[in-house]
Amino acid sequence: MHEMSGTRSPLMALVFWVGLCVIVGLISGLLTRRAVAGWYTGLRKPSFNPPNWIFGPVWTALYILMGVAAWIVWMQPASQVRTYALIWFAIQFGLNFLWSMIFFRWHAIAGALGELGFRWLAILATMVMFWEVRSRPAG
């Protein structure tokens, strides 16, 4: 972003991070929508499984919130901890995208379950790193 020149526009950074997350979510949705409408509807699911229409609004909200969280960390002073936090964010976000491909595109339910374990570890690492960035005193 603008960090190379020494200035950071908070609004532009927010638009970038939220936009990035929402666009990746949109791409994931476009790549998997046929499977959601076809293969996924044929799966036997538990009675507490939410209706399909809820996933779009909920995931959109989650992608927006992920973008805001990344933006908050991005706006902190540059540091090695901030860099690692954003790397962990990218890893968990990439695993999030990959899970949709594994489950919906490739119909690999066991593979998606295995990948989910790694994703949860990456999410936990991201949370810890984001907390670390936000709890450190400036300077």
C-alpha cells in the first residue's frame, strides 16, 4: 500500500483489506456455486444444518470483518510482530479459500476435514498474533 512512501491512508487501507477479503470470498463463491446447488444439496445433513440462503450473508459479513481485523493490524506501527501477524492472516485466509475448493469443487469430504484442522491452527495463530500486535505499546 502507501507504507513504502512512509504514509498510510487509513481509508484506502480499509478499502484495500475489506475489498481483498470480499473479492476472494466472491471468487470462492463463484467457483463453488454449482456444487452448492447440486452436489451439496444431495448430501445427508444433520437437522441443525442451516438453510443454504444464510451462508451468503453470513460469509459476506465474516469476510468484511476479516478485512477490518487485518486493516486494524495493518494500521499499527510496522514491526516484525505485525509482519508475522499478517503472514498468519494470509495463511488462514488461503486455507479458508482452499477448504471451499476441497469440499465443494473436489467433493473430498475427508480431505476438507483434515484441512480444517490446519485451518483452525492457523486461525488460532492469527488470533494470538493479532492480539500481540494490538496489545503492544507503541514505540
